[in-house]
Amino acid sequence: MVCQQCNQRSATVHFTKIEHGEKSEFHLCEPCARERGEFIYKGGSGFTIHNLLSGLLNLEQTSSGTAPSQLRCQTCGLTYGQFSQVGRFGCSDCYESFANRLEPLLRRVHGSTTHSGKVPSRVGCAIKAKKTLNQLRQLLQQKIQAEQFEEAAVLRDQIRDLEQSIELEG
């Protein structure tokens, strides 16, 4: 694809801009993108997902007030600062040790701290049953608040049956 501005060089910078609800796509060569002020990459080893994670973790460090050196996993000794540089935990206990930092991070990145995506079919039955159980419990609370007690009783019975089937499987 040829640069939309100079019509000479190959377009290597592709971006979409949305202004005032209007979407515009641009395909420019590096010099033209720099000229327009749209190209911000300064060179180096490139941008990786680790750079993104590390940047988010460092943002958490500065906003929470606790120094990274103060947070340390009691099992493996990994500090939060080391985790932000490496991008991996040292052991399974790190999740608990750094939970107060991870929850806001996950909420900001994913919008939630619970998984709601696809589930492997091998283990999916139990997870789907638990998800259905949670939905039924929420619906039960709504029916009780709306004083729809007959419908609530039916839901209560469904919940009991589902809980029993989950216990039998587990």
C-alpha cells in the first residue's frame, strides 16, 4: 500500500482516528507520519506486551503509595518490583501476596476480575453449572424483592437441584 500523503513510499504506519464520532483511517510512510506528528515511536527494541504490562504495573506502583520493595511474597521472596520487570510470578502464593495490587490492575485492563469468556469443554460442565447457579440466585433475589414468592419458590427448588447435581459431580 502506498502512502496516502506523498504517494511515493510504502505505507508502514496505519492508524484509525475517531474525532467527533467520525472514523478516519490513515496509511502513511514513516517520514510523512512524523511530519504530521502522528508517529511517536522512537526506535529501540520495539514495543512488546511485556512493555505494556510493565507500564501498567509501574503506574500501579506510583498511584498506590506503597513502595514495591515493601511488597514481597513470603513463600518465594519475589518483590512486586521484580514481578513488574519480569512479568511472571515466582510461585502460586504470589497471587495472594500481590492481590491488593492485582485486583485494580485487572479491573482496569479487563473491566472485571472474573473470567467470562469461553470455557474448555472438558471442564465446562461444572463451570457452566456454577454460572447458572449464580444467575438463578440473582434472579431469586429479584423475585423476593418484587414479592413474587411463587416464582421464587420455583427458583429455590431449581437452585437446590442444581446444587445437589454439582455436589454429586464433585
